[in-house]
Amino acid sequence: MRLEYKIEDITNDEAQREQLIRFLATFEDENRGEEFWRKRLIHWWNTNPFYVEDMPKGWVLTYQGNTVGFLGAIAFQYVYCGEKYPALATTTWRVSTEHRKYSLRLLSEYHRLKDNYILLNTTPNEVAKKVFTAYRYQSIDEVHNYFFSIKQRSGLLTNTLFNTTYHFQSSFSKKNNLKIVKQGDIFGFDKQLFQPDQLQRNVTRDYITWYCQALSFEKEFVGAVQDHNNLSSYLILRRNRMKEIDTLQVIDYYSKQADNSEILALIQYVCENPETISISQGCKVLILSSFATNQLFERKPAYVLRRRSKYPQYYSTPSALNGVHKMCYIAEGDYGL
């Protein structure tokens, strides 16, 4: 690389951050201003519950002292068999057109961390696919979308998207003795939400709050509590649009239960009580998106209409985790952040 170009670590230097903010706010086709990017960087690096000092924040490419490229890194934490593992997800890989031939130098800095971190990327384009395939990252891109009708003012649960009508066959929430909670409610969180034999995100109260407060789009949390008022299952929803129809999309979910009954109970609650969800106005369908490897609802296909779509996730794990099954969710990497 020519001497005029340098790769620099993102630090706490205020001048470096302000130059980065200006670069991001004025990048081609970008219409969000400096204040948006200032708050977004604070969210990624300053209020992130899993970021610890000296973890990488990302890298900038400079030319003659000016920022011309950026690759961000967002900290996460994963759990397997009770052990915690740090993770870094790429975000906002941007290089000015005239300097784009040096783009891979930024990604090389990230890839060098593969022995110390779980690495994740969720960029949905062919360039990312070619690069991460060449780096031999594991990948998954098959998603099952499960469709549920949302109750309308008429009282019917009508699935306009597929011209069918769907009714829950029983009250899952009453059957499972669940109490529904929202983000601002008081509930216990004394146990971490993870299965011991699978590699998956460490979900904590601070993580849920932090994720739902991210600026990319509005999100809403709905949870269920059982014993001692402790959280046992949850959904995180966003508003979306499919085929000109307003929808609620479940982008994240989890349950301590081995079966899917509490997830169904939460879905039923949302579909039958949409007025309790602030982002649901006008939405006719709830869509739960799940990677095919999670095999969600496979035992009860009558409850759902299934479609398949493509959404990529590329990941690399340190050698200590070779062969370990990783649970994959839509709300991983920088999605929604």
C-alpha cells in the first residue's frame, strides 16, 4: 500500500471520531446527518454492555491524513457450556470510490482477529459473499418466514397476504400460566438465557435494553415471566412491509422452554392484542423469521404458513469452538444497530 495511505485503529481520540462522523455523514447517497452518526457511534462503543476497554472498535483508512474508508466492529458476547466468548461483528464497510481498491485492507485487519474472537458479518451482497467464502467463514442464508394473522378492528384475524383466515386453536398463554411483560415492567433476570450445549449470544437485561434502543429502526420487546417473576421467553418486534402490506416482524426471540409453546403464546398475545404494541397500527400480519437450522415450529406446521427467503450470516469461530453448533438469529451482527 502506498505511503500516503494508512490503516488506523479507532481510538478514543476526539479529533479522529469527529473526522469519522463527517466522513460517514457525507458519504455518497447518505442522507443522515452528523448528529445521527455521533449518537450511533456512542451506541456501538460507549453504551454497549459487552464492550470492554482495548477491544477493537474498527479501523479507518486515511489518505494524506484524511479519512477515506471505514470498517466498524461491534462487540458481543457468546456462551457455550458456561464459558463466555467475546465476539465482533462488522458494520458499515465504506470506502470512497476513488480509494476503493484498498477496501480489503480494512477487512484484513478484522480477519486477523479470528483466533481471539468469534467474527460475524451480515452484509447481504455478492461482494461480501465472495470475500467471506474466500476466508472460509461458515455461512447460512436460508430463512423460514412464519406468517400469523393479526386481529383487526372487526375482531377477525384475517391473513390478507395469503387470503386465508387463521385462528389459534387454544389459549397458549392461559395454558402455560404466563404473565406478559414489556420493556419498562419490573421482572427478574437472575438466569442467563442460553442452552448449555449450543453456542449462542449471551442475552442479558442490559443487552435487551441496549439493542431495543438502537437508532436504525424502532423495536418493541414483549416477554413472558413465570417462576418468581423471572423472564422465561421474549420476542423483539419491528414494523416492516411486504407486498404492500404493513407487517410486524419478529427479528429476535428466545425461550427457556424446550418446546415452542411460550413463543406461540407470545405470538398469540401480540396477534390478539395488537393495541398493546405501539408499532402495530395498521399491521395485518405478524412474521417470525428464523434460520432454517433452528427448526422452529417444525413439529406443528398447522399453526403457520411457511415461506423461504434469503438472508446471509457469515461467521468464524476460534479453534476451541471447532465443530460446535451455533444458533443463528436475524438480530445478530449489526442488524438493527
